[in-house]
Amino acid sequence: MLAGIDSEVHFTHLSQTCVDSLLEAFGKTSKKIFPPDIADVFFTTKSILDLIEAIGVPLDQVCLLDPKAKRELSPDDTYTNFLFGVGVDQFT
């Protein structure tokens, strides 16, 4: 919902069991699971790099949103894709 109606949200690197369970939980068999008035949400077993390659997104158009980044995003940045990491921060 917060990503916007014209956006896509991809959950990657999931086990097939997890993908199947999430699709079943939402009562859908297709990857498009939510109403049309919010962002499309997809679940996949692919890694993020494999997904980026498969959908044809140039890596220089992917912004890794990192709270420890050395600089903040600016209006001059021209990213069209944003990568949010979710998980345990093993490098703290």
C-alpha cells in the first residue's frame, strides 16, 4: 500500500514451501495477489540478483537503501528501483 499503485514489491530468496504457503494464505494461485488499487506483490525463490537480471533492470538503476550509507539520497539521484534489505544485520 505504501509503495504506490504503479509499484511492484518482490519478496525474494524464499523457499518454495514459503512461496506456496503465502499464496495459499491469500487464497490465490497466481503471483498477483492483492487488489488492483495497491502495489503488485510477488513472492519468488530467486535471489535478488537473479530477479534483477530476469526482469531486465540495470544494476545502476537499483538503489540499495542502507541506513549506514555514507551519503543520503538527493533530488539529483535518478534511481528507478529501490532495494530494501530485511533480516538480521550480521555485520554490526
